[in-house]
Amino acid sequence: MKNEFIALLRCPVSDQKLRLYEQMDDVQGGVSYYLITEDRSYKYPVINNIPRFVPKENYSDSFGMQWNIFSRTQLDGYSGIKASYDRFWNATGWDKKELSNQWVLDVGCGAGRFAEIALEAGANVIAIDYSDSVDACYENLKHFDNLYVVQANIYELPFDDESFSFIYSLGVLQHTPDVKASFFSLPKLLRDNGKLVVDYYCKSWKSFLLPKYWLRHFTKHLSKHVVLNILRYIVPAVYPIGWLIGKLPYGYILKRIIPIADPVFYYEREFGKTEMSYKQKLEWSLLDTFDWLTPAYDNPQTLSTINQWMIDSNLKDVEVLKAGHMVARGRK
């Protein structure tokens, strides 16, 4: 674990600096190291090379489950398409060259789909998640020397202020208990002239007509394994129907009434036909439908709300736009 990475870390309770301590007795539960505070009052385990600042079980368990099952589905290096690449650069509007050798924070990394893009641009990426999807992220991307993975709570981030030149959080904040507090935990971590990009689901009367919002009243209370097993039967049966509807005039709109997700359809509509197999398309549909129905929280936002948050955080050059999701970006 590199010293320059440890130097950015702080105890989320006491704000003290941390140092690495090697456990000398028998290794228990995969713990071979701890990060401890200067006064030794707090310590945090490093398990499988990942510092852990959160309890093992938490509200993000569904995400931990989905990203460890579908650990490589959305990685461009595995899927053979540039879905993550296109979404990352379209949302951020950043220049690849400016990320090289910069410290970048990926908030809500999942299995690492966007971290992969930033790493390939030469950034030093600290990828954090509240769930144990951090294990999938580490396994997928550990061949990058510039990757650092941390399991942390967005409301108690274990970093010194003004640590990062770039921060992004894509597809994450609406799944936290308090979206506003989640957002306001990020700007203080930016260095001067640092850039922040976040995105959200759009809140409107149309969005609440989508099947996922009325189905979630039931599915979010079910066992995640039960939901997944049900979807393993439903998705292959319904997917062809949605595909046929998509071929009709205005089919891209009519497809929204189908109670399963089809992200590849909308990607191909925007960027052209892919070489993905039918099996891969089913896998993406199953993953995204599970992602629709099981999170504990799903809190879409309005354009006016996220614009006001950006202004209230004193960010400059603020832009709020539609780039797939609603995107807000600015500079400190």
C-alpha cells in the first residue's frame, strides 16, 4: 500500500491521520493489516488489500450482491462495446489528457466500470463503495498499478479535504438515503480548480409511470435472491416481446411499459449496432432489471434541485444537462 495513498486517508470519526499496522498474531477473517489513528483510539481492517471503514451489512447489500454476481458484465474490456467509455466521457466532458497522473475519486464504483476508463486515461483512481462490490472492483482492475479501492460511507468519507483533482459519481447518489447530504459530502474534497461530475435519475410525472417504480413497492421488501431467481425466468421470456415492440414506430417509447430493462437497445439506438451476442444482451437486461427493483432507496431528482445544489456548493462553470441521465458538473 503506497505511502502517497495512505497520506490522503483520515479517520472518518476523529479526522486523524492513519498509519499502517501489520498484525503480528494469527490472521483472522482475512485481516493482515490495520489502519490505526495516531492516538490508537480507532483502527480499521485492511481485508484483501482494501481498507474497510463500514459495517459488513448495510443498506447497499443488493448492490454488493449484484456486482459480485455480474462482476464483469458492464466492463468494456469484457463486453466488447464502449458503453462505459461513452457514458463516462459524455457525462464528464473532461479531456483524457488532463486526468493523467491526477488523483481521481470514483464514488460508488460498483464492479469498476467507470474506474476502468479513468485508469486507462492514466489517473490515480481511488474507487470507493459502501457495499462489498469493492471486492469485485479490486479483482477486475487489480492489474492497474494506479488503482486504490476503499470500502467507505459517503457520509463519513475517510479522506482529507482538498485531496482530489477530479471526482465523479455516476448512477449512485439517487440510491443513498439522503441524496442532498450525499452530494454535499463531495465538493469539500476537491482541490482548487478541481472538477466534479454527478448524475441522477430524472424526477417527473413521466418517470413515475415507469414499471420499476410501482413494482419496487413489492420487490424491495423481498429477498434479493428470490427476486433474482424470479427474474432469471421472466427476463428471457419477456425480452423478445420488448425487442419486437422496439421495431415498431415509436417503439423506443412503447418499450418503456415493458417491466424489464433493455439498456443495450437504447445504447444501440444512440451509437449504432453492436457485436454483442443475444446471451450478453439478456445478461445486461437481467442485471439492469435487478438494479431497478432491489435497491433500498431510489430517489430521482429535478433539474432545478440539482442546479441549486451546485450553486449552493459554490462551484463555478456549472452545467446541468441531459446526457443519458441528468448530469451536473462544475469546478471548484
